[in-house]
Amino acid sequence: MQSPWKVFMVAPLFFLPPLQSLASPLYEDQSRLSHSNGHTCVGCVLVVSVIEQLAQVHNSTVQGAMERLCSYLPEKLFLKTTCYLIIDKFGSDIIKLLSADMNADVVCHTLEFCKQNIGQPLCHLYPLPKVAWEFTLEKARQIVKKSPILKYSGSGSDICSLPFLAKICQKIKLAIERSVPFKDVDSDKYSIFPTLRGYHWRGRDCNDSDESVYPGRRPNNWDVHQDSNCNGIWGVDPKDGVPYEKKFCEGSQPRGIILLGDSAGAHFHISPEWITASQMSLNSFISLPTALTDELDWPQLSGATGFLDSTVGIKEKSIYLRLWKRNHCNHRDYQNIARNGASSQNLKTFIESLSRHTMLDHPAIVIYAMIGNDVCNGKRDTVPAMTTPEKFYFNVMQTLKYLNSHLPKGSHVIFYGLPDGTFLWDNLHNRYHPLGQLNKDVTYAQLYSFLNCLQVSPCHGWMSSNKTLRTLTSERAEQLSNTLKKIAAKEKFTNFNLFYMEFAFHEIIQEWQKRGGQPWQLIEPVDGFHPNEVALLMLADRLWEKVQLQWPQVLGKENPFNPQIKEVFGDQGGH
Ligand SMILES: *[C@@H]1O[C@H](CO)[C@@H](O)[C@H](O)[C@H]1NC(C)=O
Ligand SMILES: *[C@@H]1O[C@H](CO)[C@@H](O)[C@H](O)[C@H]1NC(C)=O
Ligand SMILES: *[C@@H]1O[C@H](CO)[C@@H](O)[C@H](O)[C@H]1NC(C)=O
């Protein structure tokens, strides 16, 4: 299973090698820690491109550009220090090569961050040099020969294995561990800390020293003495002695939202500012440390569980915010159980991080949104690696059985179908990637082909110039969607009702065009694959409207006490 995360974790952050291992061993499956040579190659090409373009934009030397890049990086997580360490080791070679007009592909092959294995194609992002590749590479090798270069001779997996980086890697791991002092993963899934699967991912804990206190539970003794479910409503009305939780929430049918999803559900996002030389400044990397400790996901702004105001200025709100607006008793009852690279198959490895007690907690709306990775992988021979409808059926039924034994009665499960990803190629292939905008030399078609060549594409099937392959991928996606539809129509479970909803990206595109937008504006610019914040919020809005129309019981009633809750409890303690 290729996780798109792998590719882009290393990419803009090639300079920040320890961060590859920062996948936080506590919370992440270990397979993430190993990176193929392909990821290192992508990372190198990206960073060298940025250095080259910074020099161009500021009319500076390569040395100046490298120093500029490091100076922009924050001190946090030793980002700046690591950057300086790396230019100290590789800087002089990069200077020599770029000064001799070699491009990033040549630089990275010369330094052996990219390798062409025997019998394998040559992978390159930029158009090939006019003179023969072999000749160019030989010339480049001559240029750096005199300096004893420290070749990238790690296992090809973790750049922390480079001796000069071992120490800093250790420091970063320690810094991260110390930043979550009270986190005890086994006993308490809720946190007072935002990142590392904290409250960016599920409702903030309101009493970290009491395990029986967490968002989504049925109130303990109507929360007379403390806010046992963290919804900000507790205590007793002095006027009549009635507990507020009873007065405002009893019979309001509170419920939470739980997403079982992939990188789209977690809102994977690499800021274009991190790789666009012409816009780069001291402010560009402010959000980087947080993003890194959130696995480059932004669940706090996602379509299902986002709770922050959108950064893109559209009126649509996440499912969670709409549930809260409908019934303020639902405050903080959200869980984003999504992982980069998640599929019907590997969901079983992390579904246990879902927190719901059949008796103690309120019912939940669970959205099952494995929208891509069952057909998306980076393999050269990608079709045989896709999930078959039979296997898919089996996987999904396993998940449903698990849910039936963990969700309170009266819950709801909504399947999201898979999209038809052909819009990616159709709308992006001849547009310039952020790296290619300055010199008009990298299109998405080139990026896709580079990633496919290295076998690190998040989705070879759709991110491909091969129309037959794209069509095959869409056909498989449709078969899998039909499998979900069939299960939803046939199967019955005691603790939840089951629904199917089409993943109607074409409807979002139409709506966006009606507002004067272009389809490509709905896709993450750096990875050329994920739906962006606008698309995610529009999709969430669509889902809400359809559910409200067809199955209003899923969403529950509007709570008539919302205004009083606001009057007594203000913002209910925030998020
Ligand atoms: C760039 O810098 C060089 C050397 O400092 C100078 O000769 C040249 O005029 C500069 N070009 C621009 C466009 O500023
Ligand atoms: C948190 O829980 C502990 C243990 O139950 C309790 O003593 C304390 O008062 C609680 N704190 C708040 C702010 O409710
Ligand atoms: C396109 O993809 C199909 C299906 O995988 C494959 O059979 C065919 O050889 C590919 N065509 C080219 C030109 O690679």
C-alpha cells in the first residue's frame, strides 16, 4: 500500500530528514518509517529545484539561496539546525553543479539520491538535457569528483541513517516525546494537546486526570458537579435547582460524528508556499511544525470533523460544525479516524483507535470514506494491486461487524462511494505544477510520470497519461462503489442503520463552475491528487443536504435550547 504521505513527507522536507522518522513511532504503524529510494529522490529534486529557483528569483548565488532557505525555516523541531547541517554536507557539491547549469535531476543523480537501477527506466522531472544523459551525468560526476562527497549510502530507507544526522534525529524524537507529557495512548484516546492525534483529531479532553471524562459520553449524574462529556454544559440552574445538562440536552438525542477515512478525510495538504520560491518568506513555514506533527494532515479543517473557521472563505461548514449548530449538546463530539494511505484492507490495523462504548456513550454517525486507496497504489503494474470486489466485500463486512459490536444502539453508518478520478488528468495534465510555474517547465503530466517511474505515485491508475489505464481504474472504482451500494441495501445490523451515498465529485465541479470557478482549483496544487479544502467543504455540504432530504433521522432534531445554551455557556469552552 503506497501512502501518498510517504512521498510528500520527504519531498519539501528533504532537508529535514529526521522528520521522516517523526511519524511518531507511538502512534503510527512502523511500515511508514521505511522509505523507498524513490521518496528520497523526489525529496532531493524538490529541494534542489527550490534552491535553484530561489537563486533565480533573488538573483543571488546558490550559496545565498541555500542560506535564505534555511533562514526561512523555524527553529522548532530543529528544522533550521538540520537545514544548516545539510548544506554544510552537500552545499558545496550543489553549488558546483548548479553553477555548471546542471538541473535538479542531474544534481540528484550525481549525488546518488536518485538512482537508475539496471534495466529500469531513467526517472526525471524536468525535460532531459539536450546532450545525451549519460554524457551529462559523467560531466557532472567529474565536477564533484575532487571533493570527497558524502554519498547517500543509507539503506535507501531512512535518511536518519546518515551518520552526521543521527544525533539530530535523536534530539527531534526526544523533543516530540516531551511535547506530549501526559499522553497515555492505551488508556486515554482524548488529549489536551492539539497535534499527534490530539484534539485536532478528536474532541478535546476537559479533564485529563479523569479517564471517565471525555467527549461523547452520556452525562454522569447530569453533570451536576463536572462536565463529564466535555460539551461545556454542566452545573445546576440556581433558579430552579435543575441540572443544565438535563434541562438543555435531555431528549435532544445528542450524537457524535466519526470518520473512518483516508488522506482525503484527514485533509492531507502540503502548502504551496513551502515549495514556491517566488512567494517564499519568513512567514511561509510557520505552519510547518504543526503540520508535520499532524502527519501533514489538517483534520481541524476537514470536511467531516473540521472545527476551525475555513481558511478559504466559503460559507460551507464541516459535518461536525453543522451537527453542533443543530444541537449544541453535540459540542466536541467528533473523531477523525483517518490515515494517509488507508484502505478497506488496512483499516483493521487502526480501527481500534475508534473510541465508543455501546452503553456509556451517545450514538454516532459514522462515515466510511475509503475513497481511493483500494484502486490507488504506486506499483508499476498497478491493476493487479487493486482490491477486487470480492476482497472488498469481505473487508467491508469485517468493518461493519466490528462497528456493530462497538457502536451504541441508534447509530448510523454512511458509506461514501469512490469517485471517478479521471477528472485529475483531464483538468491538470497540461497545467504547470507550482515547481514549474517560474520557468514553465514542469506540468502535472511530468510530475505524474516522474512519480510513476519511481513507483511512488499516490495513484498510478488515475495519475497517468495512459487513457486505457485511467478507464480501467474508474471501472474498478465503480465496481467497488456498487459493492458498497449492495451491502447497504441488503445487510442489517442491530446497532446501526446503513446508508450509501455516491461520491459525486462531478456535482461539486458543476457547482464550482456555476460560481465562476475552474475545476483545477478544487485539487491540491502540490500533490495534484487530493481534494482541497474548498472541495472537501463543498462535499460535506452536499452530503449534509442529501442526508437531510432522504434520511433526516440520521441528523437528529434541532435543539430548541441552543440559544439558552449560548446564553449560559458562551462558546462552551471552545474546541
Ligand atoms: C544579478 O546580479 C549580477 C551580479 O551581481 C548583476 O551583474 C546583474 O545585473 C543582476 N541582474 C539583475 C536582473 O538584477
Ligand atoms: C478532574 O477529575 C478529578 C478526578 O476525578 C477531580 O478531582 C477534579 O476536580 C476534576 N477537575 C475538574 C476541573 O473538574
Ligand atoms: C496502458 O495501460 C494498459 C492497461 O494497464 C496496458 O495494457 C497498456 O500496455 C498501456 N499502454 C501503454 C502505452 O503503456
